[in-house]
Amino acid sequence: MKIAVIGTGYVGITTSASLGESGHRVVGVDIDQEKINQLSKGILPIYEPGVEPVIQELLAAGTLSFTTNIGEALQVSDIIFIAVGTPSLSNGEPNLQYVKDVALEIGKYIDSYKVIIDKSTVPVGTADLVKGLIVQEMRKRGVDIDFDVVSNPEFLQEGKALQDARKPDRIVVGCSSERAKETMQKLYENVNAPLFITTPRNAEMIKYASNAFLATKISFINEIARLCDQLAVDVTEVAKGMGLDKRIGPHFLQAGVGYGGSCFPKDVAGLCTMGNHAQVEMSILKDVQEINNRQPKWLVEQMVMQMGTLQGKSIALLGLAFKPQTDDIREAPSLKLIPLLLQAGATVTAYDPIVNTKVKDLYPEIHLAKDAYAAAKQADGILLCTEWKEFLELNWKLIRKEMKDNHLFDARNVLSIPEMEEAGFRYWGVGRKGSVQ
Ligand code: NAD
């Protein structure tokens, strides 16, 4: 099939790669000329494991191309994916301007039947909005061309995006015509995953409700962790015991520094604003947000309690990305912790395997180190913020030797307490007092 993917960010690039691998001809479109130049040369403007070689192969085979010219891309495509960003506005509502811009462009250039697919995360009713804008532009041109708008939300996780796109748990398709349904079935016939077909409005809600549910699990276990901390219980043991129950499951029950990234915070906020508009009180989700906002503050309070004060103390911050295997720092917990540490009077030396200058640009006061060992040298304490695999494999004894003091704050609960104690650290984990004693 001939496909245009509008928006070549984390989702658009991965979607282009996985559709290309499935044998479709794909053209990726973006307004960012620099991104398109890089992509056309086979260089990924983001860090996403495994995607770059696939893009290079498809470019070489001539089945994938990139352009800033949406009109040309529309002419050669029957299926148009909209994969542009929908970041939060200051009131929490998703900013639909990029989606609307694309809809207007489609209306300007559409010349034959197309299936237009919303892959961006968009509020309930957006498929109708997109349809209306396309019709409005067509009317201006005095044309009336048949088309369908389908909702096909994306569920990939950064860091394992290609894997998720190749083998998703499910593909959700919201469509309102038989013709669009058949096109979507054909589009995904090579992907081994259940195809759940429903209405566009239902599909739009499935995406928000899924992300909000996962965020709720995280805030739930973080609240339990704070109680565990007070009651000398180990939350990691509690989560393991809970997760063995099939009704609960083990996933998203890792207590830590709170959820971040480009999706959970924005989608929980977006769902709350949908509730406001519909006059439905979203009280659980408001608490989920509140708990999440409080978590980094609570963590820094714990650091102050353990260390007496942070004034004049040197903290090595390990990990800046919002999670391992990505360069994405949108809503990253590190960005909340850094100002709290600086306000408390600490100096911060940070290291991340992939992210570097982006955070230093935001907080010029911090120092960047070339690796974890250099970051920890002469530090009073270490704060492990992102659980990159390389941090699990460090020579912790060596690190301890080079430090001024021996505080270790494991904000992801990924280090072994006996091993860290043996290396000479005073270990603190999120809700793990039960294990330390
Ligand atoms: P992103 O910010 O990485 O990429 C968006 C791209 O769209 C940018 O390259 C931007 O230049 C481009 N763009 C903006 N306006 C455009 C226009 N008019 N024409 C062409 N290109 C345009 O965003 P992302 O992380 O890929 O997310 C895209 C959507 O997918 C969002 O709605 C997001 O919520 C959703 N989503 C993201 C993830 C994720 O993990 N990143 C997962 C699932 C769903």
C-alpha cells in the first residue's frame, strides 16, 4: 500500500519503519527541514534502538523516502497517517494545532479517496474535527472528494518502540465505514496482533484510558511505598507478592520517583480536561497527578533526612532521560529533581549515557561528567534517577572508594541492597526500609 506518515518524531519514524518492513511504500513528511535532511541520509534525529538500520535499508531499497512537501506526499499515497505532536497547553488540554494544520493541508491537496488515520493521541471527537476541517478546505476549492477518518492510537513505548510496533499487544482501530475497515484490515494483515475494531470515539478514549490506568498503577504503588517507608515494609516485596495475582499483574508496580515522559503526564491531564468539559469529576486522576507531583519532593526530603542537610553537599545524579534506552527528557523526573536539589543548596554533577547538553542548557548550574565514575568522584551522595543497564553493571566498590561520603539513593529500586551495603554504601530505596533493617 502507498502510505504517507505526517510527523517524523518518535511515533512517525517508528511507524514508517515498521510499515516499510511490512512491505508498504512509505513517505515520511515533516515541517522540520533539518529532520528531513537527516532522515533522508539515514540518520535518526532521535535515539531509538534498532530503528536506524531499518530506515537505512528501506531508503536503500527505495521503498521509503522523506520530504517536507505534504502536497507531493498526498498525491502518491492512499493512506495518510497523522503522527504529529499533541503537547499539553498550560491548562492541561492537548494542543491540537498541529493536527488541525495537517487536516487543513490534507483538505487543500486531497485529489482522490484516502483513508486518513489519526495516530496522534487526541481527545474524543477529534476524528470528527479532522473530517470537518478537510471538508471545509475542499469546499473552498469547490471539490467534493470521498475520504474516511480513522482513529488508530499508538501504544508503543520509547526505548522499545520498534519491537512494540512489530508486535503490539493489540491494534485498536476506530472507523465508521466498511471501506475504511477493509483498508485497515489489509494494512495490518502482516502484523501478528489482535485487531480491535470499534468506533473512532471509542478508540480515542481507549488510548487515554489505557495511559491513565498505567499512570494510576504507578501513583498507587508510590503511595504504598511511602506508607511502607513509615512502617518498615519493603515495597518491592509487596509489589512482587501483589503481582503474582493474575488480576493485578506485575507490570507498572515499580515504586520510584514518579512517572514522566511525553505521554503519561500529558494524557492524564488531557483526560482530566475532558472530564471538566463533560462536567464529570475525575477525582482519581487528580490524586494520581498530585501523588506524582509530590514524589520527587518527597524523595529530596528523604535525602535531607538521611544526609542532615543538602547545603554544600555534592550529589552525583545518574540518569537524565525519563527512562532507559531513550534520549527523551520531556517531563523527565530528573528535571524535577535538579531544581529541588539546587534549591536545597546541593551541587549537582550529572551523567547520562545518551542525554547530555539538553539538560545542561536548561540548568547551566549543573556539571556534566563523562561517565558515572567521574560523576561520583568526591560526591557526598549518589542519586540514581534512570535505571540504565550500565548503572547496574558498575563497579560500585570502586565508585564508593572515590566518593567523599557514602550515601546512595536508589530512586528506581534497582540495586541490590546487600551488594551496595557490602560495597560500603548507606543505601536508601523508595519504600525499602523493611529490607534495610
Ligand atoms: P514528536 O514531538 O517526537 O514528533 C512530532 C513531529 O511532528 C515533529 O517532528 C514535528 O516537527 C512534526 N510536525 C508538527 N507539525 C507538523 C505539520 N504540520 N506537518 C508535518 N509535521 C509536523 O512527537 P511523538 O512523541 O512522536 O508523538 C506524536 C503523537 O503520538 C503524540 O500525539 C503523542 O502523544 C503520541 N504518542 C507518542 C508516544 C511516544 O512514546 N512518544 C507513544 C504513543 C503515542
